[in-house]
Amino acid sequence: MCDKTKERSNKNKMDELRKSLCNELRNLRAWLEVLQYTRIDFLPLSSQSSNTANTAFKKQHMTKSEKLKLLYEKYKDCRACRLGHSRLNFVFGAGSPNTKLMFIGEAPGYEEDHQGVPFVGRAGKLLTEVLSEVKIPREKVYITNVVKCHPMIDPGNPEKTGNDRQPTAEEINKCLPILVEQIKIIRPVVVCTLGTVATYTLLKNMQYSLSLAELRGKKYVVEIGDEKFQVVPTYHPAAVLRNMSLKTYMFRDLKFILTLLK
């Protein structure tokens, strides 16, 4: 009897020890989850949910430049529409991620497709010139396009000049998530849309019956995600090259933007 009583007593003690260890493990697990959301980067949890939380935490504490690089890596090989199969380069964007002013054009052209950088052709040189006239260094702003690949009339001949066309609604919709993420990462004070395509894309709730001449030079507040951004449309530099009288209006629009940045 004594042996059985002793055995039963030992079993009860083991059960109590197991319960105690389980409680300690639960407490430790709770502390690990707390640590996971602090600046302490050791003791990572191994579960899938904790990995997701850790990724979100790291992304939250990335610099804007790091976030843009991550976004670029995600989409650089995009083939969501036909433009991805004919392009030479994925033209993501360029400039300062910490800027207060972001420019959005229509799409890359011949030079941009070949160099992989937005606004490096004749239109880009004019944009740089106008920015210089209003005392805005180009390297201090961020420049991108609605569409990241070159829309071509003849997609089988990317070496052909004068082969540009406007992007279709489908192509714009495929690229739009990238642009939205860029805006949300950079969080500029003002977004300047260059031309009709970029303007209509961002001012999606505006009446399309309004011309760019009617829309330009005014401030519009646009909701992107859960944030609101100031948008000021102006002429595309390519349009200005075709009609140099428009340069005066573009200059005025940029001067107006400067008042919003103060």
C-alpha cells in the first residue's frame, strides 16, 4: 500500500509540474509576442503568423528608400499586361523618396525604355529646365509615371523611334497598384500630374468632360488609401514641346505649387 500511495503521490507531483511548466511556457510565449513588436530583434517566433507579424514590423521601420526598393523588387519582372512582354526596361521612378513634391507622368517613351529612368528624353530635359527656373532642383523631387513600361504602336520593334502611344485603360489599371504604393510610401505634400492621362487617373472622380486646360493650375484633394493628398495638374512637357506657348502656364502652375509647399 505504501508503494502505491508513494507512486500516486509522485504521479500527482508530476502532473502539477507539467501544469506549472505549461503555464510558464504560455507566459514565455506571451512575452515573446510582446518582444516581437518592440525594437528587440532577438528571440524570433517560428510560427507562420509570427513571421508575418515580424515582416510587417520590419517594413514599418524601413526607410522610404528601403520600402521603394522592396516595391521595385516585387514588380520589376511584372508581366501582368502586354507591355511587360515588349518593354526593354521596367521604368520604376527616380529622385528623392523624402521629397515634398512628386511628379507623375503618363508612361515611359523611347529614351526612358532604353535607359530605365523616367523623363530623360527631350520632355525630361524641358521638365528639368522649368524646375530650374522656379528654383526646384530635379534631384530634390521624385518622378515617375502612371504606367511603368513603354506603350508602343509596334511592340515588336522597340528600337524604332516615334513608336509611342497612350496606354490603354487596362494597362493603366494593371500598373495603378504600383503607383498607389509609391505615393503612400513617399507621402508627398503635393502631387503634380503631368498631362491628361496622369491627371484623369488621379482625379478619377472628376468629370472627364473637363479639359486639362480647365483642370490645370488648381488644387484638388484626392483620397489614396486612407490618406488625402493635394494634386495639382499641369501640362505634360511633351505637349509643351509641341506648343511652347504652354510653357508659361506650366511655369505658373509650378509657382503655385511652391506656395503649397511652404
